[in-house]
Amino acid sequence: MRLPARRAAAPPACERSMGALSLHPMAAKTAGIATRKAASERIAVNHPTDLWSNGCFSMASRPTDLATRFSLLSAANEAAWWFDELRVPVHRYLVSLGLRPQEAEEVIQEVFLSLFEHLRKGGGRENLRGWVFRVAHNLGLRLRGRRAIWSSLDAFAAAVRDPSPDPEQRTAAAERRRRLMAVVRALPDQDRCCLLLRAEGLRYRDIAETLNISLGSVAHSLAKSLARLSRVDGE
């Protein structure tokens, strides 16, 4: 009589979980987890899942405990998802604050490394969109210092083209844009930031948390700004 073949023992639960967890697709290109650049080489982290492949964790410091590795990979995957989701709007907001595009990219890298650390340490996951914009806002202001805030608005205004073939209509549209931009530049800092964050789709509560002001202040700032823009647009 043939004996039934022995079935291999199932792997431990944590190992099964590790097998089920796949890195974010972008990590597949860079996450050769055993790869480490020379210590003297500058580490450039372009995506949260580059953390291992770029040597942020040395071979000696990489966790051997499966549960810990699962936690780290989970945090990297989640940070990578938010990176793909928010990189463009955060970059646009930082440029509108007056940062140069390259400066905005540097801030974005710092923001999402901070997000990875936040998630790795078990930080709250409620309203991470607002969390990302708040950190980006604070880092952007710190980097910008006292530089002129709205130089990017001029570039934006110049980039907008009215499709109308009528020269008079094009002239009128250009004048309208000029008046609106002048109003936006003249707004107080808080009102300008509220307006920009609202344009990026943030809720009033998110804006309040980002700027560390009350919901009432957000509503008041937006109402004033929109009223001023409406008056100028109606002239």
C-alpha cells in the first residue's frame, strides 16, 4: 500500500505574511535589498522604497526579525503609495510658495522620508494627506526664508494662453489675469496660503491643521480672498 506523501510544514504566520507582502512596483527596480553603495558616496533617495537599495540600512543594521522587517516594508510601501498620490500637488504647492522646482523636489524627498519614519514608528494614519501638506508647508517656508513668495505666479500667468483669435479678447483676458494676480500677490500670507491649499483640494480642516489656525480663521480668510477676487473680476 502506498503511503501518502508527506506535506511540507506550513511556514510561520509572520513568514506567510512576508511572502504575501510585495514591494510597491517602483521598488522592484531599485530594491535590491542586499545592495549597498559605498559609504563615501552621497545617498540620493528619490522614492521611499529606495531606502534599502541606497544603503540607508546597512547589512548589519537590517532587521533579522521577520515581524520587524514586515513592519518596515509595510511602512515603505505605504509611504510609496502616498508619494505617487501626492508628489505632483505637493510640488505644485511648494513652487507656488516661491520655491524653485529643484528646491521643491528636495523638500518632497524630505517630506516622504519623514512620512516613512512616521509610519515606521507607528504614527497615526488618520488624514495623512493633511499631514503631508502640513510638513511640506513648514519645510517649504523654512527653505524659502525671506525670498519673494510670488515670483512663480508671474511665470504661471505668462504660461496661460487664451485660445481666442481675437486680439482684443486676448488683450482683455491678459489684463484680467494681471488684475487677479495682483490681488493674489497683495493678499496677507495666511489668506494666500488658504487660497492655494483650497485650490489643491484640501478640506477646511486640513488647511487649518496645515497652517495651525482655527477652522473659523480658514473660512474667514477664504471668504475675504474670494470676495476680493470676485470684485476685481467683475470690474
